[in-house]
Amino acid sequence: MSRIIPTYENGEWGTTEFKTDSDFREYLEAIFKEPGEYGFNKSALKFNEQARIFNSEGYYCNSPFRSKDFTAYWEDQKNKCRTGVLYKDDGKVWYLTRDYYMWLNFLPIFDKEEKHYGFAKVRDAQYHMALYEIISELNNQHVAILKKRQIASSYFHMGKIINQYWFEEGSICKIGASLKDYINDKGSWKFLEEYKTFLNEHTAWYRPSNPEKVLLWQQQIEVKVNNRKTSRGLKSKIQGASFEKNATTGVGGPCTYFFHEEAGIAKNMMQTYEYLRPAMSSGMMTTGQFIAAGSVGDLEQCNPLKDMILNPGANDIYAVETNLMDADGTIGMAGLFIPEQWSMPPYIDDYGNSQVEEAIVAINTERARWKNELNGEQFQLRISQKPLNIAEAFAYRKESVFPQGILSKQIKKIEEKEYPYELIKLDRDQTGIIAKRTSKLPISQFPVNKKQQDKTGTIVVWERPAKKRPDFGAYYASIDPVSEGKTTTSDSLCSIFVYKNAIEVTRTLAGGDVEQFIEKDKVVAAWCGRFDDINRTHERLELIIEWYNAWTIVENNISLFIQHMIARKKQRYLVPKQQIMFLKDLGSNKTVYQEYGWKNTGTLFKSHLISYAIEFLREVIDEETDTEGNVMKQTLGIERIPDPMLLKEMQAYHPGLNVDRMVAFGALVAFVKIQQSNRGYSKRRESEDNSLVNSEKISKLKYSPFKNLGRSKRDNNSRIRRSGFKNYK
């Protein structure tokens, strides 16, 4: 379909033609940037020129009613409200969508900054939102917007709906919400009433409605023709529905636009969306658009919006690349996120450009004050309502039980390549277990997408077994198993960690002197994933623990792996329950298979194992002192953990969150600590000529397997040359 767009360039009005919608879409995608990057200049004064005329004169057009100039003016403005407008100046191009142009010029709102009714000011964040929505529509996809508060989203989207109602024949627009008061005359419908009244009083576009009641309008008027009653008008409709009792009430039938108000507190919105989608399609063509926009309220109610934002592809949401996934600058694809630093007063220039860097400085200054004045829960809640990134918006609001500061520092060390690793695939031949390097990457998303097809991941090895057949007890392992193979309904993964025990080393030096030290314990390997065939999951676990000859604890709530090992007569690798003294009153099932492993009771993990894990992180394992004995540097236990995904689970943890890695690790740490207390350290004697670490067995990769977790705007050419073995002694 050809599009002819009014275009302002070099002080003159003309047109720009696009032969097809594809041409138009590609053009808009090319000019789609971010707030702070659009570079509005003096041409932005033309964006809302009609509003400024009305503010100055009290009317739009001074030509006589129904005169040629009067008619021409209103036809021209109607055309711009239906096609949008292009502005070109000094090599720059900006496209105002039909909705945004009409909103700026003909739909007054209450200005919270100036405390009176007026027209919306030009703001690049709102321009960006409008551009995102039309690009989504041209790509036949739906819209999900996670936004900061006070961005006038409801005002804007009611403007989008009134635009259709006012100018398009037979359009059907719907608004919905989890509570009726969000959309009735106490909520968004009030904005529609204000718009309709203004348009009918101050423009040449008079539109009567019949019916004209809250939550139902139809643009028509009853007239008599040849003494018979009939209706005239565009017959467009606006309907409203609340989902207090049923998530699908009133959403049947065709729909041009469906706007879900307060999408961040709509726990059943996904049902509404799935039910409505057939009404917005015809075969493989999209005929309508679902728009979900909201800020995060109660975390228990925001999951549908969270899923749309973080899993746009699976939900047919138009995705944009963003470096605002988290505080580390991680780059990912998501629905539209509008952070606090975009269009934040007073950090907006005269033309409506966001001064992003200045805003971030101001936000961080304010946050530093909050941190000193507020308790942890209140502090987290404040941040979630004024988020700088997506992770902050969805973050758990209560104070974390894990030390966030040292977690962040350790993740940064890992991202800076301080922990060398291999990606390994284990197989078996007639000689035993063979380890081959692989290019397959580990799972780097938490939580993993339930619908992700390949959840197999790969084994990450930070240190290979010390020898072909390590001494039994030199390594421990811990497994959090799964109960089934293929699934698209669960984000649970099988998790295993392999741990190298501390060794007391006695070394004879070349001169005959003897030194003693503890070769520190640490995580040396990990795998998190699952196969569609659960037998393959079990085989991978078996290979890992056999390669390290590791004594292994298993959560026995799910006994399938224990059965697997018993069937292969390899139960010697499994720690009997009598040896796992987390608690004296450790519970266990009464089947034969519960002879091994530990039972994860409701309170065991939350009340006890997490405490072991926290203490493990904070434990001081080394100190550097000056000549006077003053501590200059401390090495904490967290440096024994090279796995960023485990640390990410700790960062995000709150009761009820599925944390497979943490369950395996918490049990492992508790087991290790009790074993060390009861048995002491293993011992090794060596001479100086055999004490070097066989470091050639561990390679550094050019790219991190966790690149999607910690990718930032850091210079890719920078290299940090530090030993991955600095914690050895």
C-alpha cells in the first residue's frame, strides 16, 4: 500500500511517498534510536505548532467558518492526524506518528509540571514510544511496554484510541484492566471524555456518539431519511471491560487496538491476551494490535508483563535491542523499556531531548541519600518504581539475605577473565572417560525460558581432575536432580557442582627447608541443564562424578538418579544419608532408594543451608599484612566460586524463587564444612621440583561462555592479565 506523508523541509511543506508498507517500515526502523540520541533541534517547535497557536489565540483557525481557507486548514490537519508527519532538517529526520501528532496538537492533558490543563510538551521518550508502536504494527507484532511512572502513558494511549474513533470507519478499539476503576470515569475513560469534549468544541471535526455511556461509545447519529430512522457516521466503537471476575470478559469479536491499562499489576493478563489474539488476526495476517503498558506494582501480579518484556519472541511482541537489561549493561532483546533517566525533569533541553547522563548522576545521588535514610525493603521498593534498568524494575523488594556488594565484585572479576575455564563434553571409550572441548555454550539465562527447546547446556571446567584417577575424597559433588526429561512448562534444571577439597601441603624446598600451607578448596566444575531424555541427563551426571571420582550428595526428594546409580552398581559414589549430618533430625523417605542423599524439607534449605552458603561467601580465607601486622587485604570465600550463574541466583534470591544451582551448592557447602570439621584436611607431601601447577590443562577462551550475562559497553580490545590461580596458596 502506498503511503504519502506530509513533509516539512527547508521551511516548506511537501510530501514523501513510500511505495509499500515494507519501504515505510524499513525507513522508520532506520531512524529509530533512543531518547537522548534523536537530536531534536529548532524543527521540534513545528511538532506542536498548532497547540501553541491555540494557547496563544484561544482558537486554531481564524478563517471564516466554511470558507475555502477554513476547509483547507481542517482537511490538512485531519490528513496529518491520519498519516503522521515527517520533519527534515540539517540531515536529520523525525517522524511523528498520527497518534503523537494529534496528541501534541489537539488533545489537552493536565500538566503536572505546571499544574494546569494544557497540551503535552515535546518529549523524546514519548516520541520513542509512539515510534516503537507503529514499527511493531508494521511488523505485524504486538506491544509490551515496561515504563517508569509519570510518562503520561494512559493519556497518550487514550489519544491513540480517540484518533481511530474520530477518523476511521468501523474501527473497534477496546480498553481493559484488572479493576474497573482503572478504566471507568474514575480512570482512563475520563481522559476520553475530556478529549471528546475539547474536539467537539474547538475543532471542525464534530462527532456525535450513540450510545454514549461509560465503557461504550459508537460514533453515529440517528437521523430521519424519507421519514425513516437511520444512523449516520463512521460507526467506530470504543468499549471497556474489567477482568475482576473473568480474564476474558467482553474481549470477544474483532478489535483494531486493545489497550491493557496498568499491565504491571494484571496477574491474569496473559489469559486475556491469548483469548484476544484470534480476534486480531486473519490467517497469517495481523489485523489488530494488543498493547500492554504499565509499571511494576506487586511482584506477584506482574508476571505476565515480565514474560512479555523478557520473552518477546515467544509472545509475538516486537523486540528491541537494549543495553538496559541490568546494571552491568548486558545487551539483550526485550519489549520496550522506558527507564527513569528518559525525559526526567529537569534534565530535558528546550527541544525535548533527554539529558540522559546528567539524569543518571542525579538519580544516583538521590539513591545514595535513600540508602542512608531508608530500610532495605523501602529502599528496594523506591528503586523499583524509578528503575534505571529492567532488572531493577522486577527485582525482589525485600532486603536480600545475600551480600550484594561482594556478589557484584566477584561477578565483575569473572567477567574480567580472572577465572580460566574449558567447555567440556565427556564421553566414554574402552580406556575410560575422555574429555573433549566443545563450542557449545552453557545456559546463561536466569531463569531459563520455559519454552526454550535446547536446555542441555554444557559442562564448564575451571580445573580438570588432578590426575587420571583422583584419590577418592579429593573431590565432592552435589546434585539437584530433575524428575522428567523434555518440558516446556518448567524452568527447573538439573544442577551439579564439583568441589576440590582443601589439602594440607608439606613441601620440601631445594635447600632442605620445609614449608606448610593449605591449598585452598574451590569449585572446579559445574553443569546446569537437562536433556529431553532423562536417561541422558543421568548419564552426564554419572560421567562428571566418575571423572572426578567424586563422593556425591544428591537431593533424594527425586530418587531417579539414585536408582540409576544403583542399577549400574555405582552407589559407592553416593554419600549415604547417615553421613550427611546437616541436622540431627534430618528427615528421609522410607524407600530403599532413600538410603542415599538428603531430603529437602520445607525449612531445611531456607533456614539452614542458605546460612552455610552465606558464611562460605563471607569467610576470610587469606590476609595480607604489613610489617606491623595490620591487615592490608583480605581474601573472602566467595573467590572460590567462579560460576557467574550461581552468583546471579544468589543476587536474585527470595523465598519462592526456583534456584536449582543454589540448592545444589548450599547442600555441598554444608556437607564440606561438616566433613572438614570431623575429618580435617587431606594431606600431601611434595618436593619443590614437583610443586608446579599443571596449568596447561586449563585454557583461556577468547570469549566468555556467559557473554549474554555480563556483556557491557567495555572496550572489547582491553585485556586483563591476571593469574587464574591466585587463590591457590
